[in-house]
Amino acid sequence: MAVPDFQSMMLPFLQYAADGKEHDLGGVSMAIVNKFKLSREDIDELLPSGNQTRLFNRLGWCRTHLKNANLIEYVRRGVFRITARGQELLAKKPTALNLKALDEYPEHKAWFHQKKSTTEPDLVPSSSRATPEEQMEALAKDLKQKLAVELLEYVKTMDPFRFQRLVLDLLLAMGYGGSREEAAMETQKSNDEGVDGLINEDRLGLDRIYIQAKRWTKGSVGRPDIQGFVGALAGKHAQKGVFITTSEFAQPAIDFARSISQRVILIDGQRLADLMIEHNLGVSRANYYELKRVDNDYFEEG
């Protein structure tokens, strides 16, 4: 079972603290793991940022919401306990607890829906099942996907020899060839707008990677194209190659590349755009948002 959303954790979280004792997130996390029968993979799953597990991120926000509804209180750093209001709520034997229910408490409603101005909309709707970090990462992923589509449209309209330079720039940005002066790239003009070449795998040139690049705007790359490329590799006694296209690969082409002894990497238009974004090629930073959190160590009682 996947890690439940933070609203689904609210009632079990509060029930865990029903004994009135002091607790921490480590203890409640084990209770959540057991209740929802989470696997080791679920427990270890990280947010896309890689800075925190999804479980502890959601537990942290669950705790924050319960605290701002005055259902639990912070005793000291990392330690909480249930309040009288929390006990009263559990005495009613609720079957679920969510943001809408917490908004019945004025403290939570005032905190959760606070705005900088009367015209500013809520950035986190009360119906949301994701934490703020997850919502930001989902938004960033959506923006990245839209950027990739726009970027690929530009690439498809490039001159074939400008596309050749783009391929070289990308491979250099990824660490192949060392520097432009050290990189080796041989090209030849062809009727299908392809670019044949090679680049050093490392700065010392201990091995070489052969490249085929096709700037296609229609259709997909089929098995015959990959077979021809593999034949060229065999003629040069090469074992490594990269086939790059602005289009996509037909499934027979993908299956063939997986079945051969040579190592041939297929990069379609979507992955090409993703790699360009990852290595800042053809894109520039529009805005930068820094996410901060409270430094508990600063407020720790010494």
C-alpha cells in the first residue's frame, strides 16, 4: 500500500496520542506504518527533491494542522501530546478527520486561510490531499513538461547543422569529450537531415561513442534505421553508440536495440528535451523560489 495522504493520517495520529502521554514523530510513524501496512519501499520513498521521505513529510504536516487546530500541543522540540480539545473530539468517536473538519475550529481556519490581501486566492485549497511541498513539486513537474514541449518545437525547426552543434553541446554538457577542444565530432551531410559523428567518452579519449542524430518532424524511427546504425558500428569495430531523434522510436526499433550485443542508447524527442533542461542547454532560469522551514535547532532549549 502506498503512503496515505496526510489527511488520512490525521485521525490515526490523534488516536495514537489518546493516552495523554508525550510522543514524537518516530513513535507515531510506526503506528501509521502498522495501521496502513506500509512496506519498506513505502517507508523509504523520498520526495522528488530527495531531501525527506514522503512519510515524514506528510506526518509533519499532519502534526502541524492538528497543532493549529489545538488538538495537540508542542511540549518541547519534537515532542507533542494531545490536548483536552483533542480528547473531546475522540470521545465523539469520529470516523474520519480532514481539513474541512479542522476548519470548524477558528484557530485552524484563521491560520490555514490567512492571506496577504483580500484579493489573494488560497494557494492550498482545503480539498487538497497533498502537502505544500508535494503541490510545489507537482507544479514544477507540470511546468517542466510544458517547457519540454515548447523546447522540442524549437529544436524541430533548427537547421540540420545547427542541430548537429546542439547534439555536440548537449554531450559536452553531460561530461563527454571533456571540452569542445578535446571533443571529437565528425559529421557528414545527408539527404535525411541526419548527423553521423563520434565523441570521446572521456577526456583522455580511452573510448569513443558513435552518434546518429535525426532531426525528424514526422514519423518514428523504425528498426531498419537502428539496424543500419548498428551495421555502421560493426564496420568501425565499435561497441557503443547513441541514436538521437527529435521524433520517437517505434517499438520494433526499441526491442532490436535491447537485443543486440552492442550498447546502443536511444534518445527520443521527449528525453532530448528533458536532458537539455537538466543540463541548462537552450533554457535559462526565469525565477528562483527558495523553500525554507523552521530551524528547530535554533529554538532548542539548552
